[in-house]
Amino acid sequence: MRVVRFYAPRDVRVEDAPEPTAGPGELVVRVRNCSLCGTDAKIWRSGHPDLRPPRVLGHEVAGEVVEVGEGVGGWSVGDRVQVVAAVPDGTCHECRQGWMSVCPNQERIGYHHDGGFAELLRVPATVLAVDGVNRVPDGLSFAEASLAEPLSCVLNGQELARVGQGQTVVVVGAGPIGCLHVRLARARGAARVFLVELSRRRLALAAGLVAPDEAVDAGASDAVAAVRELTGGRGADVIVVAAASGQAQEDAVAMAARRGTVSFFGGLPKDRPSITVDANLVHYREVGIVGANGSSPDHNKQALELIAAGEVPVADLITHRLPLELTVEGIHAVTRGEAMKLTVEPAYSGVT
Ligand SMILES: [Zn+2]
């Protein structure tokens, strides 16, 4: 079969590999869609400490079961499935608290295990053990189902930031994740959602898709002043920073209303992880700052349901469909920020 394998930063190859088989407790899935994510671009550029090369990349997976391993109940050949990316151990202190997104023993598809930029994906037994395979509802395409993974991370972020009814929410960063944040905030009952972005072109593309109540061009205006003005000086209830920018994080704290919450949804470059915050703003205004790290298997289930129910539509966010052979070009397109969501569609040529 054909796969996309990471060997080293800037060395990602499309090549042949042996077809996987399902061992005890495992499934083999024919990948119908594996969508590209900003993380794939980051990995291409600089690798990742959890990724041991050579490794097949790709972690936003939907496809069909083609083989069921010994001892696996509930799944049959032909079932349409979505597979989680983050695999918690399910047994540690954090998992027992229900905080599976911060399981210290978490493994990930496309990092510790071979991923979905391949014709076939072996689903490890550890994924099935945490109920990490979800049935794709009838009528939902594989491409849409593959976006359950990024939406599950967005859902975890908005739960932690307690996005809810009647709020004014600011989303900073107008990539696919920012668009999902805008739509999920609406689904959770936010009254007004503003989208802030440095790139005018990207802002226009995203605003055309998700129609925020206000689109703030942070390259041409003072975004903090704009948010203060749009909220009558009160500030926003929740600010989600879905951009790898320390400046955006600092600005977000300054945008917060009294009792507001700031979500550092995106990580910062590992060589520049520090920011400067006016601690007295946080202190006197009782501002909360929360992180967000991936998602749990349950978030994946909920995300798939939100997409299937039409509460968070995703089909229009998928602007590009690529064959497996063009995955590296797709990664470059993600880096350039010229597309919204790209999805890879491996055309399996083997016999199933
Ligand atoms: Zn755990």
C-alpha cells in the first residue's frame, strides 16, 4: 500500500509499505479521508518529540473497517468509522478524574502509532480499549466525519473556557480551528462571536464561511481597542486564542471582561513559550486563564454527533481534496494558509 512517512524534518516521503493486518483486539480500516492539520505542517518543519521516525503521519481519520481482529466485539467489515487521535491509558489518576485529554501516558495516532495518510490504518487495541472508534452516522460523509477530531479538541477547549448562553466570545485566529470555534460557540448559545485575524486574506476567507458578528483585521487595527469598543468597554466573556502567538495571548488578557475567561488554545513555539501578562488585570477583574490540550474519546463522540446533527456544519470548510500522492504539497498549502481545510483521500487499490 501507499503511505506518507516522516523520516526527519523536511523529509516526508510517499512510498510503499506492507499492508497491516489486525492482531488480537485490533481493527484494520481502509482510510477514506484523513484531513490535514496545522500540526502536520509543524511536524514537517521541525518534527515532534513524541514522534519516532520513520512514522506514517495523519491523525484526522475516517474510513471503513476491512478486518476485525480476534476478540473484537461490536465491529464488522464494512462499518463506517471515525478514529480518535489521542489515546489515553484510561487507568491513571487523570483518566479516573475524567481528564483524559491530559493523561500523562497518552499515545497518539500519527506519533506513537502509524497514522492515516495511508491506504490502510491498523487501529491499535489501546484505541478500542478506550472506546476510541466511533460509528459514522448514515448520511454523513467520511470527509465530514474526519473533522470530528479537530472539533473534539475545540469542544474540550470551550468546555474548559465554559463558553455558554448569551456570551460575547472572541476567537483569535481564522484558520479551520478558528472557524470551528466560531461555529461551536454559536451552537453553545453565544450571543455574539467576533473573529480576529492578522492576515486580511485569511480573515476574508473565514468570514465568508462562518459569518462572525464582527471580523476584526488585527493587521490594520488595534484588536484590543476594537473588542472594547464593540462591547461598550466591558470586554469579552471568553477569548479563545487559536493562533501560535504570544502577542495574541497577551492581547486576549487585555480583551477580557470582568470574570472573563481566556483560553490559550494554541501552543507557542517551543523556543519562545513565555509571555508578559498584566497580573493586576487578572487579579482585579477576576479573569481566568485556561489551557487546552487535545481531547478525550468522549469529546470525539460528541463532536461527531454535533456534526451529524447539523449543529456544527463542516462540509463547507473543506475547500480542497487531495490524493495521497499530493499530501506533502497539501502540507505546504497548510503552511501558506491559502486554503481552509484540506483532506487527503487515499484511493485504495488493493482487494478488500
Ligand atoms: Zn491516563
